[in-house]
Amino acid sequence: MLVVTRKKDEKLIIGNEIEIQVLRIGRDNVRLGIKAPSHISIYRYEIYEAIKQENVNAVQSQIPDKSMMESLKGVFRVESKEE
């Protein structure tokens, strides 16, 4: 992890496309401004984690359990073709 010290109105550049500026320094927080191309998503960490967990839940809900797989065995038959 890179740790830097910046004062109000000072900036950081990440790559050639992302600019971060310190807008305000409060007692318990710092306000940052971020300029980035529209194809780069920017989320607060807690929102990112919630989205990630929802994606995991969505994938898991699509995986059938063992009993469902057993009941589907008779419905789908795999036939091999002989050459």
C-alpha cells in the first residue's frame, strides 16, 4: 500500500486517467474529489462489498441442489453419436 500525505487542494494522479484531489479536511473525515473516465466504476468500499456479496448470492441461488439434479436426470438424456 502506498501511503502519501496531501494538504487541502493537492492532487494525486493514478495512471494517466484518474485524478484524486483533497477537497476538505475535517475533524473526523476527509472529502476527496475523484475524476476518472466513465468506464471506471468508483464505489465506497462498503457499497462495493455489498454488491460483491449480492453477486455471490445470485450465483449460488442459480446452482441447483443435489435432489434437483437427480430429478432432472430423467428429463435430459445425452445420446452419443457413432461415427
